[in-house]
Amino acid sequence: MEVNLVAPDKIVFSAKDISMVSVPGIEGNMGIMDKHIPIITFLRPGIIKVEGKEKNNFFVISGVIDFKDNKLNILSDSIYETNKIDSKKLTELKEEAINKINKNKLNDQDVYLTSTLINELDNFNFR
Amino acid sequence: MPSLKDLRNRITSVKSTQKITKAMKMVAAAKLRKAQENAEKSRFYSEKMNEIIINLKNSITDMSSAPRLLTGNESNEKHLCVVMTADRGLCGGFNTNICKKSREFMNKLLMNGKELKIITVGSKSYDQLRRIYGKYIIEKISFKNQKKIKVSDANLISNKIISMFYDREFDICTIFYSKFKSVISQEPVEQQIIPVKNDDLIKNNQIDLVQYEYEPDEQEILNNLLPKNISTQILKGLLENAASEQGARMSAMDNASRNAGDLIEKLTINYNRSRQAVITKELIEIISGAETL
């Protein structure tokens, strides 16, 4: 299947012949393989694993997945290649998340998402 | 008839103007390449986003409980126009074309007795619209001091629009910007972003509708996605604008340099002629002076 990871300002990753992509969906992790049924869903903070000839990992905070005609599009305004992310960026993201959770009156879902983000950032070990 | 010195001065001044326009053209060309790249890169994201939303809209059966950002308020009395232009001039008809397009639209609204609010993005649209529509302008936004357009800039505008919408300050929101078609052609467009308008797209069969599986349900996805979509559309507008601006400036400055070249040629011929005329006159004076002796 074809996979495109897209940020608003650029295409982060694009490849054909991908055998499987595992994504952190909002209702649980999901593995998407060839000829999956058309699906639209959200992402929670976590790691996207793209498995083709090479393995590529990406860290996302939020985004949308759209699978159709054997094409997977992941739209996200916060997507980072795991091997390009450094500890400075990590602390930056974490501070942002902590500020968000402390300052604003968030609804349950936002609280869940932000705390997942903090957890994910804590467990991030440059995979 | 201008004296030789006047002509000489004019030639130097046109020459230095030409130098400036040439330099501006070069700068615009360099910036254009980057801006064009950015605009083209962003297209994919916004197109996909739009596709998803239109698919969602069509799969919703119960329109009454759908998010208001999608279906709109029941009325269409209050309009918000977001006019996006550049912050700088000297780019041909670029800013004027966008403002013209928006003026036509606003005039139609006012004639039909609708309520109008305007947000201007970029200082040129404010300059051009304030004379006639000054009392309708509620906000002016400018990114003059910024080199690059960021996602957060678009978010700033879209958050403002969304909170205004929830306060029922307007029913329909339309944005105006210039679509980048090619270096020599930019097309001013109007695009309705609230509520989502999709009839045109489906009529042209540009988007094929697919039966999707949704997780969680459609409503929740829409609630989450619609605000993002607005910011995406605005970002797209800003980036297309940035590319169009540089393209328009490049062709305008190219024209200006060429015109300056023509002018210099004409003036030089003029200058040479009058210099020759002066020489001839002096010769005649000398000769006729010698003859009288």
C-alpha cells in the first residue's frame, strides 16, 4: 500500500510498497495492512511505525488517518521523525504539555490526550 | 526643449530606477521559488482535509445534531469577510485584484441588506478597504515583521474566527486570497469556509465518495476536525498568497525594467540628437562668422 505522512507545510514521508503501519489510534493501537477497509480515525500521542523495506518511526501528538483505495494518508500538524528529535525538543514539548494541563480548563478528552503525551514523552527513548 | 543637462539627469535617474527594479525582480525570483514550493507542499494537506470533511458531511444522516461549523446557523444574515493580501506593494495588480474581488462580493451583500464584518489580513487590504468599508472592519492582522508564515499564524486567525462564530457574531465566513496558478498568472478567489460548502466539488466529480468506517463516530471526528480544517484553509490561503505576491512582483518588476530600458533608449537618442544639433549650430555660427569677414 501507499503511505503518505503529511504536515501542513510539507510531506514528511511518502512511500509505496509498505507492508504494515501501526498507529496509536484514539481508541487503541491499530495495525493497518494491505487492503484494509476504508477508515477515518484520530491519533493520540504516540509512535507511528511504518514497515516496508526499511522501518521508519515517527512521533505524533495528534492527527487524522484516512485509508482508502489502498492509500494511507496521515495528516498531522505535529509529526516528528524519531531519529531527528532531540532531547531539547522533548523537554520543550513536555513543558508545553504540562503548561496546557495546568493552565486551561480542559475537557476529559483533552486531559487524557495531554497526559498520554506526557507519558509518551517520558518513555521516549530514541527508538 | 530640454537642455542637454536635463536629459543627462533624466537618463541617470531612469537608469538608477532600472537598477532598483532589476534588483527587486531578482529578489522576488529567489523568494518565489521558496514560496512556490511551500504553497505546493501545503496543497496536499488541505486537499486531503477537505476530502475527508466532505466525505464525513455526506455520511451524516442526522443533520440537526451535526456540528454548527459544518451546517452553519440557520440564518445567513451576518457575513464575515476575511480579506488576505500582502503587506508590501510594488507587485502589480496583486493586492488590488484581491480587494476588487472582495469589494464586488461585499457590495452584493450590502445591497441585499446583509450585515457585514471584515477582517483584513496584511496591511495592504486595510489600506485599500478602509476608505469605503472602514466602519465594517473589526480587526486588522498583519504579519509584516515576520519572514516566514507559520502554522501558528494561521491558527491565530482561525481561533479568532471560530470563537466569533460560537458567539454568533456571524453566520457565514468567506475568505479572499489569490490562488497561485503560475508565475505570470494569479487568480483572486473567494472561498466560503463556514459553513463548509461542497456542492461545487461533488458536481464536478472531483472527489469520489467512499463508504468509510469511522472510529470514534462521525460527530466526534467532525467536532475535532472542523476547527483544524479552518486553520488549514487559512494557512493554504496565506501560502498561496505569499507565492502569488512574489510571482506578481517578479512580472511587475520585469515589466518595469523593460519599460525603463525602452525609456533609456529613447532618451539617449534624444540626447544624442540634441548634442549633435548643438554642435551643428556652433559650426554654422563659426562658418557664417568666417564668411562675413
